[in-house]
Amino acid sequence: MSDHKASNFSLSSYFERIGFKSDGIPEPTLETLQKLHYLHLHSIPFENLALHYGTKKEILIDSESIFNKLVVQKRGGYCFEQNGLFSKVLKELGYNFYTGMASVASEVDGKFRYLGRSHMVSIVKYEEQLYLADVGFGSAGLSAILPLKEDISFSAIDNQEFRFKRTTHPTGSHLDWSSTGFLLESRYLTPTETEWKPAYYFTLTEFTYDDYELSNYYTSTNPGVIFRQHVMVTMPTLDGRVTLFDRSLKIRNQEGIATKTILENDEEVMLALKEHFGIVIDLE
């Protein structure tokens, strides 16, 4: 994603933000990509706080705003911010990639519907193999980059498994000549093994900054979208995952056992944000 507004971008500042140790600029290897993906997820929380606290209630996704918020201010962001920043890093390091869009699966009463394309991902090509990189899908997101291979399950951190299915759009016409893409599915392995569930569907079509601007406007301003309705903050930890949903704070360990605390007021929310996510918000 490029909007030609990245005058403040600094690889060294990004590396410091996520705790990546490097003597100079690293080579664009698969090992480096996997390490950057892991450290990014464990350092920059997924969050939509800008839509609930502050005066403007907006999310800006130009490169300069993203870098200032996620790196300089040490805040988090949602998919267009997270993957927008990560794609800038991939470009600076010389990876062969482009960014795409996915339709997120939403479960209601045990049935899934697929929302309009409103989730940003990165498709990386390394030694003739395509990989999916996604640091911006929240609590159900990828914990590692995954090769686009069908019907093979990939174990990852956070007690999850992932797999891809090559298919036409799950709610589309399913005609023989309609385009095909990949359905990403996941399941948890502990404390009990869950059923495979769809996360999102995407094709290998490339999208650009203008596409993301349209989608970001919708997801950040439409009152019917979940990001406008609820406070959402989450980040994996070395021992599991911590998530804040409105005033419910849930801490889950590697065995999948969770403890939940209901926060009583904004003061307790601010304390939880600082303690668990390193986020400081001025309510004045």
C-alpha cells in the first residue's frame, strides 16, 4: 500500500518498536519475514480505540499517520493500519509482494455470511511459493505467515491450526468459469479441539491505497459495523492472549483456560490498557 506520504518512516524506529535486533538492514529472507511477523503481532496491539476515545473519532490510513500512531505514539490499530505499516516494511526490505483484500466470515446463529471486502492482507512470493502475511486480524488472526497450499493444516502459536481451501466465493454462484480464491479456516486445539471455522475468503487480486481508503471509510464510520459499536483491543502474549472487549478483560493462557474481569469504569479501562497493552490515552 502506497500513498506517497511516508516522510517520517524509519526502519530503525520500527525495529525498535517491535524489538527486532539487526545490524543494519537485514536480507529479505523467509526467516526474517517470519520473525518480523511474530514480533509485530506481539508488540503492536490490534485496537480500534480511536473510534471511541478522543474528539475526532476517526482512523487515518495514510502512511505518515499510521507510522506516527503505531510506532511513534506506541499505539495499535486495526487491519488497514497494521498491514499498511507491515507492507511498508516489506517494501523497504525488498520483499516481492502485493496487498489484497478479504471478505470476513461473520457467524450468526451458527450460520456464516461473508461481508464485503473490507480486510487487508499481504501476499508474499518467496522462491516461487506464495505466502499469506496478516498482522491485522485481531484475536482470530494468523500467528505466523502461511504458504498458500491447499488441504494442509498448519500448526501455529496460540493453540491454533490453519488451512486453506481453494474455492469460488462461498456465497457466490459457484459456476465453473467463475474466479477461485482461498478460504482460510482455523480451529483451536486446547482446552478442547474445536471444529474448523472460516476466517475469511480472498482471491489473488491486487488492491491499492484508493481501495483501502474506501473500505476504511466504511468500516470506521458506518454505525452498523462492529468497530463503531464496541471497543476491541487484543494481543498475543508469551503465555496466551489478552483481550479487552468493551469493559470485559479476558486473559487466556496457552492451555486455553481464560479468566475474565469486568471493569467498572473508564479509569479501570485506562489502567488495563496501560498494564496489558502499553497504551496510554489522555481522556482530557
